[in-house]
Amino acid sequence: MLNWFHRLGSPRTFFAMTSNWHPWLLALSIGLLLAGSAWALLFVPPDYQQGNTVRIMYIHVPAAILAQSGYMMMAGAAMVFLVWRIKLADMAMTAVAPLGASITFLALVTGAIWGKPTWGTWWVWDARLTSTLVLFFLYLGVMALRSAMEGREQAGRACAILSVVGVVNLPIIKYSVDWWYTLHQPASFTLSEKPAMPMEMWLPLLVMVIGYYLFFFTVWFMRLRNEILVREQNTEWVRTWVAER
Amino acid sequence: MLRVKELSCTRDQRPLFSSLSFSVASGELLQVVGANGSGKSTLLRCLVGLYTGYEGDVDWQLNEAPLYLGHKAGVKSSLSVLENLQWLAGLRNVSLDSELLGETLSKLRLEGYEDVPCGRLSEGQRKRVALSQFLLCPNACWVMDEPLSAIDDRGLEFLTARMSEHLDDGGSIILSSHQSVPVDRPLSTVSLG
Amino acid sequence: MRFFFASMTRDLRVHFRRPSEVLNPLVFFAVVISLFPLGIGPSPDQLSLVAPGIVWVAALLATLMSMDLLFRSDFDDGSLEQVVLSGQSLMVLTLAKVFAHWLIAGLPLVVLMPIVGLVLFLEVDGIWTLALSLLLVSPTLSLVGSIGAALTVGLPRGGLLVTILILPLYVPVLILATAMVQAALSGSDVSGYIYWLLAVLLLSLALAPLATSAALHLSVDE
């Protein structure tokens, strides 16, 4: 088991093993996203309270979920890198940070767009929006640190430490922001507590969430393979691989 | 005292050295030679354990860590000579009594400078403050990166005398230098690049 | 323990020999505070309303400004290398340095608080609570900030980066501390907030040195 783990940890083995995966992954994730979007946009009945604007939910909620679990994945990779010094984990961390930041940005933008018709303003200092904003800053911090440090090995470990510190803080931040919001909460309609959803709304959402995850993994995966090639560009196997193309 | 097996190091995808094997016994002086950028400093940092990005084995058979003098002197310029000495001794758990202090200061020709902040000393004097750890601490192995640069003739004389003494006591020294080392003791070399 | 006191006195000495580096964040704090009335307007009602927020944001920024210098000179002159080699605990070093830093950069902020409170037209209750919250939180700020300082110590211009890395982590204490002051102003009980802030302080006291010393080890590994 450990041996297998170690072998998979070698960038070369990983690259060779996974060379035929991404067309499948890409097709599956895009298929799911298209199906989910069509279902959500065309067939789901409008909400009795929010009307058609509720359809933004199908874009926003998966992005918001993914924004957080993306950070968890980054911190997981960071932990693996710190403990076992597996280079592949560092590469995975490098590959996932900009991806997580963009999905968080998407969550923020869609949240704002959803806010306009429901709350009447583009931005509300709602607990969820605020903690997502802080999460976005955490991603930016990791990316800024990575780009500021020159030595790859050092940059990787520094970013790993920062990600782990961030993940320890994340629940505290989330809790405090929730609490802050209830303290200042104006007496108005809130989205923080969703009404129980009927099945016909819930199922397409599930499809969208799975589609988002798959798409995220696919792009992560492609970026990771790219990162492997960049970092190992001076090795024999990469040169042969490039020559064969 | 030190055994190095198959030591390799690659930085920024450029191999610095590979498959170095050597050993240092007590009473032995090892000089690392090589052109600028050939990895002398990196090798020494690998040996003392500051740089960990190497492959291979570095095996010390010592009770306490080797003393190391790098490019950075480890001397705080806003603190006085005395305060710096106290700090360096404290780091290695050496108690600095007035006898040891007086002896060290006189050997380093820094008497009367006790209370002068190191920032106001000359380059050579600061270097001598940095060398003080080799007088204060009884550690058996010294690792010195370019110890002979920026040092005057008297300082050189003093340093080589102290090095010979240390070797005779059964200590060992690993140093990097462009110049030949004027120490009249058995010398082995590792050349890089 | 001996190493803790040795590092602490050494740091205090270094700081007192270069007083401007220590005083600059305090001056910065005062200047930022005095800019707010110019921006918002001099009305006492408005100022006292936003005073806790102003004070807290200024305190966070001032701490981070001085944080950048925590390990820098030790890194630049090679002292840090010597500590790593000597085998002394970097966690002890971190705690000693943070404590020394807090004594000269955090504590004066607390002492300045009555003046700042008066200038911003806070009520007496509010001023005391503000000072108390700052006393409880400023060690946390220094501890968490030391992680950022250690991560960026090898970078030539790490100052701004520290702010980007660390400010998001300050969100919880900012929220708790301002809420505490507002609770005091509205006349309610603040002991709950005190326990919370203490809990956060203990948590950062236990965890921050771990991350900081790992980052310091990393900084000399080149």
C-alpha cells in the first residue's frame, strides 16, 4: 500500500498512468453541466417567492460549496507535502490555488447578481458572502506568496504552511462572521436559511454540484499534468515525451 | 567524525555536485575548492544541516552540532561586542565567565571594544567577533565558509595558529577557500565544478 | 527558560537601540486615527459611533507594519542561522521575540487608548473596554502576525505581502473585539467576550509558534 502510494507520488508515474484520462473526464463533466443547466433553466418551475431569479442558485450554490472544499483540498495537499515531502502534492497545490480562487470569485459574483433582485442591492454584508470574501483573500494570499518566492521547494513549503494555518482558521472565521452577522442583522429577508426545497428543485442542483466537482477535478488534473511537465522539463522522460509528440 | 556518502545536489534544475563521498576524521583538515558558483557554500550548508535539498547521506558521529561560520557573520550590529559574545556563548550553553571572556577578547585583539556596538567596528573586527564562537565553544568540528577573506595578516596568523591548535586537540575543520590554507597539518581536498 | 530570557532581553536591547523602528508603528497608529475625523467629519456623534472600528483597523495595520521587522534583522545578519544550528528551540525563540515585540509595540497602544478614546468622543466605559480588549487581543495579533513575518522573512520586500497574508486571519478577533466595545457602550455585560478573546489568545499561543518556527526553519533552508 505504502509502496503504491510512493510510486504514485512520483510525477513521472502519475503522468504516465493518467495520460488517457482527461478526454473522458472532460466529456463527462461538460455533459453533466449541460444537462444540469438545461434542467435547471428550462424545466424547473419558478419559485413562488423569487420567481425565475431562483435559477441563479444552480450556478451559485455549487460554486460556493466548491470554493470551500477547494481550499480543503489545497490544505490537504499541503499537509501531505509537509509531512511526506511528496513533490506531486506540492504540484497539486500549485495547480489548485488559482482554480479555487476563480471558483470563489464566481461564487462572489453570482452571489452579488442574485442579491440584486432579491435584496435590491448588488452587495450585502451577508454572513455567507463575507466569509466567502475572506476565503477569497486567503486564496489570494497563498498565490501572492507563491509568486513572491523564488526557490520552488521553499515556495512550496511556505505556501503549504500558510494553507494549513488558513484551514485551521477557516472554521473560526466562518463562525465569527456568522455570529457577527446575527449581531448586526437587519430585519429583512435572509437567504442564509433556505426553505426546505422540493425534490424537483433539489435534484438538478445535485446534478450541478456533481458536474461542478467533476469539472473542477478535470481542470485541476490538466493543470497538474501541465505543472509536472514544467517542473520536470529538464528530465530525460519529459524530453522523450515531447519528442514523441 | 563525519562520513558523507553519495551526496548530490541540484539547484534550479542545475546539478551542483553529484555522488560526493568523503570522510573527515578527528585531527583532519578538509578544504573544499572550486570556482565561484560551483556549490562550495551549498555543500557546507548541506553538511551542517541548514540546507536540506540534497540526496545522499551526511552522517555525523558527534555529541554536539558543529560550529558554522557562513557568509553572514551572525553578529548583531546594534549590540556591543560583549553582548554579542554573551549571546553566542549562551546559544551553545557555554557560561561566559570573566576569565574566558578576557582570554577571548585578548586573543581576538578586541580588548577595550567590549562596549562598542558591532556596527561601528571595522569589517575585519566584525569578522573577529564572528570567529569568537570558535574560541568560546569547545565543539569538536568547525565548518567555515571562506574564513580567510577580509582578514589582515595578524588575524590570519592568529586564525591559522588557532586552527592548528584545534587540529592538534583532535578536532576537525572543514573549510572552503580560494587561497591555499597556510596550516601545517595534513590536508585533504574536495574539488567541485 | 534561560534561552527565553536571553532572547527576550537581547531583543529588547536591540529595539531600544533603534527606537525609531519601534516608534514608527505608534506614530502610524496616531496618524491613521487622526485622519478619520478629517475624512468623516468632526461630528462627535458620528465619530463615537465608528470609533471602535477605526481604532481596531488602525491597530491591526500598525501591528502588521512593525511585524515585518520581527525576524528580518536576525535573518539578514545570520543570527537566525546560528540559532537553528545551535539546536535551541525556535518555538522558544518565537515566543520570546513576540513577547518582546508586544511589550514595546502592543502595550503602548493600550496605554495610548484613553487619549485616542477622548479624541474620538467615546464614553468612559467604552474607553476602558477598548483598552481592555486591546490588551487581550494585541498578543494574539503579534502571535498570528509572526507567522506572516516568518514566512516572508527571506523576501527583500515582504512588508506588503505580510498584510495580504495575515489580515484575513485577523477577521475573528476584529469582530469579537469591536463587538465587545459596542456591547459595553450599550451597557450590556462583556464578560462573555472576554472569555472568547482569552480562548482565541490561548489557541494562538499554542498553535502560532508551531507554524512560525516551521516557517523560520524554512527561511534558512537555502
